[in-house]
Amino acid sequence: MAGVARNLLTVFGVDSIEAALERLRPFRLEDVVGDMRCPFLVVHGEHDQQIPLADAQRLYAASGSADKTLKIFTGAEGGAQHCQIDNLSLGAAYVHDWLVAQLGA
């Protein structure tokens, strides 16, 4: 079993990937993202091995927000892995700058 799947089982205290996915159900945005009207940011790494890039693109497209941003970190710039783990500073700085711009801080 891959490390990601083992981690999900441990985090949720279950013994099957199906049970872990069921525990994740309340965190899904598919039923509400179309109603979203606030500014919306999706960040994703092009080499993410846990969540397919197509999922991030579908989430972005489904958002009802008129003010939405999809940032895909590339291997060339860094931050291309899941949660920008290969360059946390770059990912955090991007989110920070986006928030500052949105909040006018």
C-alpha cells in the first residue's frame, strides 16, 4: 500500500481506503463550490502525486466565484509537489501575497 493510503488509514483510524474516503466526504466541495461568491484561490503542483491536476482544474471551473485564481506551480519554478512540499516558502509566499491583494492589507 502506498504511503498516502497508509497515512489516510492512520489519520482516520480505519482499515480500508473505502472507509477513509467515506470519512473525507464532509470535506468535499462539489456540492457547494458552485454557490461560492467570495474570492477563491486554488493552488496545485503540476507533479502532485496525491491529487490529480485535473481535480484542481475541475474545482476551479466549478467555482461560482467571479474572482477566482488557479495557480499551478511548475517543476521549473518549484512547489510542484503536493502542498508545495518541495518549496514550502514559495507556496506560502504566493498564498500570502494573494490574501494581501484580496484583503487590501
